[in-house]
Amino acid sequence: MAWPGNLAPRDTRCALSWDLEFTPPAAIAEIYLRLAHELARSRGQLVVRQDLYAQSCFYYSNFAASVNVPANGIGPLDPNTRIGGYTILNARVDWNNIAGSKVHAAAYVRNMLNEQYEVGGVGLGATVGLDAVMLGTPRLAAWRSESGFGMTPSRPRGRRRLLHSTPRAVT
């Protein structure tokens, strides 16, 4: 069950959007705010985006509830395969069509609060006695620039050439 939404006034320079999804046992929510502003004298467009992503707990193995717990206390085959929920905050600033050109630049930070979280796992506890989890990306700051060739207003997604991208983990 999903509830997507969008709250955007007639002026499309500002938009607040969300996407809520409830798929038991996990619930996922993403809310973002995007502001766009045309710079004076054809200097380009400045776009700022802030988003919040949240997910509830979930199990990465269906062995966690594979056996009903009887009165003698023998329980599930692999009970330690639950991952807790997490929330991450991201931000991005874009400068599009710099000085009327087809060059674009962006700077962004993912996981701004440096949340430590798990995104999945391998549940082999029932077979080899080992469970492993995959950790989410730590805080990451990067910048990116690109140039578009053959891009026209009627075809905004023309060929683009990546000029530079520098991701760096920030501790």
C-alpha cells in the first residue's frame, strides 16, 4: 500500500513531495523539498533540494519466524535477523545552465547526520551458524559537473559528458 503525494503551488519553482509505503513488516517514507530559482541576467538556475528518508525495522531472513515457539522453548531457526529502522537526511545544490551555457554543477551530502545503519544481510544462521549484515553508506560529500551536447529545450535529456565527480567520505 503506497501513498504518494505532491504539494506544489502553481509556481513550480517550489515543491514538497512525499512517498509513503507500507509493506509489512517494513514501512518506508521519503519527504523532500525542492526549491528552484532563475538567476538574474541569464546566469542559470539554482536548485536546492533537501530530503528525509526513513524506514522501519525489517527481517533479512524468513527463518526468523520459521518455527513456532513451542512450550519447551525451542524457537525460530534464525532469530537474530532483524534490522532496526533508520532515518537519513540528504541535501543537494545544483547550478544548471551556468551563465547561459550547457554546463551544470552540483554539490551534495548524503547521510548528513552520519547515521550508522544496516541495509540488509545474509542470514545463514540456520545452516552454518553465521549471520552477517551490510552497513549503510556513512556521510558522503561530493561535487559533480557535467556538460550537455546537443541539448535543446524540446529534448532536455541529450547526451551529457561527466566532467568531474569527487565523492569523499566525511568523518
